[in-house]
Amino acid sequence: MSYKEMAKSLIDQIPDSKMYYIVAYLQGAAVPEEKPNAETIASIEELENGGGTLFTGSTEALFAELMEE
């Protein structure tokens, strides 16, 4: 029996009161893994090499600063 067949047979044994959790988990598992694009990879590498800008402040202050640029 494959894992998919086993999972289908187990679904029938799960009480309705717990199906919400199973459905939420399955929805998350069904989403394909996303790979970062080139810009994101470059940004991560910049931070790992000590570059980038560190912001310490409120979200409101961050957005105010971003709007100035």
C-alpha cells in the first residue's frame, strides 16, 4: 500500500471534530516549495557578508523612512 493510499484510508478514521486540523495541514503540505528569486538570494548573501541595513524602530517609522526614499 502506498503512502497516499494509506493516508486516504486513515482519513475515514478521523473524527469530524479534528478534520479542520488535518485539512489545514494538508493545504500547507500541498503548496509547492518556493525557491527565492535572484534578487532575494543576492540580498541574503549581502546580509550574510555583513552588508545591508539594520532598522531598529517601529513599523510606522520604517514605513515613514521607506516613503522618503
